[in-house]
Amino acid sequence: MGLCFPCAGEAEPPSPDPEEKRAKLAEAAERRQREAASRGILDVQSVEEKRRKKEKLEKQIATSGPPPEGGLRWTVS
């Protein structure tokens, strides 16, 4: 039992290009974020559609400005 040294004829395995390594790490991080965002959700497309619809409605309300005469109008019948 001793130390294991690489054979003299063997070269070290080539290390990946730093740019390639960075790209792979970024891709893995994005994939983990997508998986974490959809964890526990059965229908991801439906949730995304509802979120977009809600954002659109909020944006429409924000751009329309305040309602005339100070707010809600109540009617009694």
C-alpha cells in the first residue's frame, strides 16, 4: 500500500476551457432555477399564463390612472 502516481506516459486529463466551464455552470444554474420555480406545480403553463394575465391587469390599472371623483362608486338598489 503506497501512493498511487500516474504512469510516466499518461498525461493529465485536459481541463475544460474557462469560457466553456462558465457557460456550463450558467446553464446548470438556470436549469436549477427553473426546476425550483416549478417544484410542486403540476401545470406550469397554466400558472405562467395566470401570472402574465395578472401582471397585464396590474399594468393596465397603473397606466389608466386614478378613477374619477376619488374612487369607487356605490349604488344601492
